[in-house]
Amino acid sequence: MFDRIPLSEPSIGGNAARYVQESLDSTYVSSVGPFVDRLEREFARWVGSRHAVACASGTAAIHVALRLLGVGPGDEVFVSTLTFVASANPILYERATPVLVDSEAETWNLDPTLIAGEIDRRARAGLRQPKAIVAAHILGHPAGLEPILEACGQHGVALVEDAAEALGARFSAGRLAGRQVGTVGLLGCFSFNGNKVMTTGGGGMITTEDEALARRARHLTRQAKLPGAEYRHDEVGFNYRLTNLAAALGVAQLEQLPEFLARKREIAGRYDAALRGRAGLTLPPRAPWAVPSDWLYSVLVDPAAFGEDREALHERLSARSIETRPIWTPLHLMPMFREAPRLGGAVAEGLFGRGLSLPCSTGLSPRDQERVIREVTSVS
């Protein structure tokens, strides 16, 4: 009865068909080829990083980042509890211990005051510090990194940015003004999954200013194979390479990235104008020091004021072929993380219980968006 409105689907256009055909014609469709090198160069230039290493997924990027830092059994890694599970699974791959950090109300990202306070507490008590912090920029909004960076610098803790959801977001004030997410920490990790702002079908990227880290990241993603005709490997590596075929699509998508981001922000602005002041709805974070990418436009639903809870709204829109999604289930509510140490958690649970992402594909038409708005606000 209703035309389906998807949550977030890719826009494939521009030079995509041409570049993919070039890859097919060249027969370089696997893990070597000119488009991989080109995507790495152009992506590094676009985000403002010295080095970029393409890999098979955002999860692979985080896994390799942790391996580069020497994370292993007995180590702790601080990570958001309100994030997609891929932010934390690689910690378990390396048999380290995730410490799940609660959210803050301003950005919905991990709470920097909790992290800085815990690092300072450990320093005063002479306790071991975490090996690393994985700071996810969820739903397209930058995390508050300045207090985390200061604490990391004072106590020798490595910062990894999980920028999988926030490509194109940047800092607009403070020490980090002008910097894009994924270029602040020692290592940045991005995802090119099909629902992200740009896609390679599946893929990811590691960014860093450190040439030695970039070189070893490239080595690890290629099964740690040494140069030469013989199949010799000097450590355990991974088949985490991005294919030339996927990179061809990625190059075309990167060319369109400014347009995609402009569309995301236009859609977010239209939602803001229509939903601002609606009783029971809290709009997405807009910290004064940040420019979000608006990857997934997400609201909080207060059932007492709105007239129905998050789940009822989700089901009602689904019945009308409008795809929405609750924001991430906190990791501490999942069986594989229930025994993990925690820093808070109540804020994340509250955001999860009320948070819903609305359709915001770059191809979302004004007419379809008006339909979404009309349905969201038509509570009886």
C-alpha cells in the first residue's frame, strides 16, 4: 500500500560505472591494482592525513589498529558502550579486556570526563593504564576529544578514532578547529559499508601521520607477506586487503563525497525545521564546537510528552513502509560484554531506550521526507 522509504541506502552514480568497468577490463579485480593506490592517496588528501591504508572493512581497520598498538591479553581498552559492536569486537579478537564507557548527553558519544577522571585516578593510585582508547564518533557527530587527548598525552595512552559513522564530520572550535574526525588520534578508522555516506560495497580505511605505522598496517593487511616471489611471511597477518574493483567504486564515491555531505546536511536541516519544538522529541546533538556529518538523523522520543514510546513509533512507521532503526544497543547489555568492566552506563541506556534513526539516504526526496515528517508527527 505504501512505497518503501529506506533508512540509508547508497547513491551510485558519477564515474562509478566507468571506473568499475576500467577495473574489469584491466583484469585487476583482486587486491592489487591502480585504484587501490589511488583511493588511498586521494582519501588521505581529502581527510587531511599523511597516510591512508585501504582494508576490507571498518572492523578490519580497528583490528589492525589494535594489533599495531600491541594490544593483547592482560591489556585494557576503553571503548564506548553506546556504539556499533564492531568498535569493541576487535578488542576481544586480541583477547584483551574492553572497559565500557558511558555516554554524555551533549554528543551521545563516550563521556570524556569519565575517561579523563579514570585515567587520573589510576595515575594517582599507581595502577596500570589502558593500552588504548577507541573513541567512536557515533551517528556522524564528533566525540569530545580534547580532554581525552590531554589525558592520553600525560599518561602515554594511545587514542584510536573509530570514525566509521562520521566521515566528513569536523571540529570547528578549540584546539582541534579545522581537523576532520579520524585525523586526531594516533590512528583513525573508517568504514565504507553500503549504508555509509560513501561506499565501496564493503571496505574501510586506516589513517595515520606515522609512516612506520602505515607501512606495518599495509603489511598486516596483506597476510604479512615479505617481498619476493617466494611465499614467506614474518608474522601472523590477515587477508584484510581491499580489492581493486571495490576501490574503483570508492574513487568514484570520493569524488561525490562533498555532494553527499551537502545532501545529508540539507536533509538534517529540513528535519530540524519541521521537528524543532515538537513536544516529546529531542533533536540530534549539535555541539557548538562541531560540524556533524549527519550520517543518521536520530531523535529521542519521550513517551510521556510525545504520546507513544520509541518502539511504538518504530512499529507504526514500519507498517507504513518507512524504515527506521533504534540507535545502538549498549554493549554492556549483550552477553559477550556483560562481564566487562564499566564506567557508568545509565546515560547510554536512556539514549538507547528513546533513540530512533529516521530515513536520511542522500537520495531521499523532499516529498518522501515530508511523508516521514507527517507520519512521525501524526500521533493520535
